[in-house]
Amino acid sequence: MSTSPLPNLGDTIFRSIALLLAAAMPLIIPLWQGVDLTLWPSLSSYWRTPAQALFILSNAATAFYFFTQPSWRVPAILLTALTAFSLDFFPNAHNLLAVAFFVSCIAPLWQNAHSVRFKLVYPFVLSALLLAHSLLLAEIVAIEILVIHQMIKLGRVWQVLIKRNLP
């Protein structure tokens, strides 16, 4: 696992905003547009609603965030690609990329499991059990687990930045 230099304050603020957007998007969109599993069985199906811009913005910010971390570059590429290939015009490619994105997140979660207080790779993998109930719910839980993982890591960066800047 390679280590990258500590980001500066501006980068850390951007990363914090990206994580807040990533955490909020899967909750805001269904609350805003409604939850009808026949119309919108997944987060991607909300592409067909006025929430499309929020979906794209959140995925773009999250992918950019992932690109800043070497072990998260494959998920970043897959997230960018699944956003580019809409469910309406490229359903098979989109669904394949969505599955590949979630599966590709397992390796970096596992690599970082030793440094995170809770081994979030386990609840992340177990979130797939929710597919029996709802694809939308499984996606939301998996995304929130990814955000929690990244927030724990980013919290450590904030701690170092604060210590570095204290008199």
C-alpha cells in the first residue's frame, strides 16, 4: 500500500465536501423524488428525474475523491464509467459497471481494514444480503458504509492538519 503526502487544507476541505455530498445524495434523492420501487428500483433509475444533476454531481465528486487515493483508482474509473453509461441507453453496460464498482471497493476496504477502527469490509459485503429486499436499499447501505470508511480516514487527516497548525 503506497502512502501519499498529507493533503493541504484546501484539498481536505474539498474532500470533506465531496464526502458530505456522497453521504447525502443517496438519502436526499429518494426523499425528494419519492420511493417507488416499481419506478425507481435503484439509485441509477433516479437519472430519469429532476434529481439527475445531483446524481451526476455526487458521482463526479466521489470519483474525483477516489482518484486522489491510489488504492481507490479502479473504483473511481468504474464509478465514472457507470455515470457516463446511462441506464436508459446502455442498461447492460451500466449494470455491469455498477456491479463491478461495488465489487472493486472490496479490495481497498480490505487493504485499509487494519487501520480503520471497525472492519467495514464485513458490513459492506453483508449489505449485498439486502438485495433480496431492495436493490435501492442495498445500494444506499453500501454507499453509506463507503462514506463512513472514508470519513474515518479523512478524520485522521484533519487531526494531523489541526495539530500541525496549532501554535
